[in-house]
Amino acid sequence: MLNAGFRQTMRLAAFAVALLSLPAGAAELAARAEYMVTMGGTHVANARVNLNDNGSIYSLVLDAKITGLAQLVASGTAKATSSGSSGATGLKAQKFDIVTRASGEEFTAAVTYAGGSVDSFKVAPPIVNNIDRVAIERKHLVAANDMLAPFVLKGPALDKQLCSRQMPIFTGVERFNLTLKYVKDDTATSKRTGYQGPLVLCSMHYTPISGHYTTNEITTYLARNERILVWYAPLKTPGYYIPYRALITTEAGDLSVVLTDLSE
């Protein structure tokens, strides 16, 4: 089994990397973004996001890999793919798959969606159901999306209205809500990042619904954490906004994910 502390760190990193989805834009949009993940100021992982969209159908691929000094402790990779429909209000997943590998162990999840709700899901190895795990009920899978597509923010302007929304998410393992609220307007100025210009800062609140363990420390910590922040930046395509930075405060220091390169 993986070291418990490493598993907890990987879950936090996966939660943050999930905030890095790129949106679909106009017909034949192709975009690529590179992100750097740090924990307590130490470089721990890189993530790459590739998006292709023809205006009605999208495909999204996210690759992440532990790097830097973190490789001295453990090695790990994650690959997630999301595909489905692209419409005026955002992306709706029809198929989602994720594979993670760490310390010789592999985990996979495959989810299909139909009509905006979960149609089927399978994970391997199977999740252990015990008295501490909150049962996933059919009603929890209605009006749910995957862990990548919901982070598309679409609107007429980069303003506070972008942060007024709730994201219902099912990962194949857990069902939870992410609620965004406006914090302030901001500006990206660092020349070391992949974007400089106006931003909107949103706070994010995590609410577990089902599939989680009531005794899990990370679930409890995320639910109580009042400092989960996401900065959004506009793409060149009008009306579309992507995460520029994500920040989660942890007991081990800030987990930060920052856009380092963007090409459209």
C-alpha cells in the first residue's frame, strides 16, 4: 500500500490539478497550457493540458507528473481524458477516464454521462465500502459533470458574475460540489507565467456529498478550508476563461498551481 501521507498529498494535488481545465472555444480551437505545481514553495509536479474543440464536440487531455525534489520521495503520474459536447453554456462530459500510477500501484476510473447525469462508472481496484464510507445514491448522480469540464467559465465579461456558480462533480469515486464566490479583481504581472493581464479571483468551497469516508482527514480538511482560491484569466477567444492559478492552504504549506505557458 502507498504511504498514507503520500496518498493524502497526491489527493490534494489531484484536487488542485482538476482546477486546470481549458475551455472549448470557437470552431477548430486548439489550445495547450503548461502548469507548475508547488507545495510549500517546493516544485513537486508539472501538468500539461491539451484541448481540441470544433464548436460542438470537445476532447481534453491532462497529463501530470511528479518532478523535482519530490522524485526523491516518490514517483507518480496521472492522465485524465474528458470528451463530450461543447455548447453555449460550457462543456458537458459524455466520457471521462483517469489513470494514476504511484509507487508501483495503478488506479483507474471510467465514467460515462448521458443527458447531463452519470450513466455508468467503474473503478479498479474496487473501492472498499465500509461503515465509514458515505453511500453513493442514484439521486447524487443526477445533474453531475466530470472533474475537468465544469471548470469552463463562460460569460460576457471578466467580472464578478463568473464566480457566481456551483459545480456538481462526480469523479467515479466521489460526488461533491464546488461553490464559487467572487473575491476581487486582480492582475497577473509576473513575466515568469504564461499570462499577464486582468484576472478575477474566486474563492471555492468544497462540500462532500457521497463516496467519501467520514474519517478521512483530507475530506474533513477540504470541507473546513476557507482558503481555496482560483484566479481566472481570459482566453483570446472572447467569452472564455481559464484558471491562471489555484491555491489551497494545507498544514504542509500552500499547494499552488500556476500557468507557466499558454498557446492557442
